Amino acid sequence: MPLPPAYAPDESVVAAVARLTAEFGSRPAAIEPLVVACRRDLTGAPPGALPELVERLARQRLLGSDGA
């Protein structure tokens, strides 16, 4: 599933999808749209903080969806 054009060049999204797919490989179809939504939710955050913030938010949402 390709990233939407607005987020495709966003390295914070690309990197988070790669790392979280490796970590949560049993659900790769759920990871990419979730990461894109997290990036969208973090619009306005400092650009330098985005890689960490996007990945942390996505990981928290993935873990929360497991009931953890």
C-alpha cells in the first residue's frame, strides 16, 4: 500500500512504518495507515521531533489495540 502523496516523502513516516512492521510483523496491513494517521495528528509538531513522536504514538496505539 503506497503512502498518500502528502506523506510519501516524509521520512518520519517511512522510517516508522519500516521499524514497526519489523516489530509488529503479524499485522503489517494495519501499520501503514496507522502511522500516516499518527503523522497527520502530529501536524504542527517540531519537524526535528517528528521521527520519534510519530513512532512512539503509533507504537502506543498498536499496543493499545492489543489491550495492553
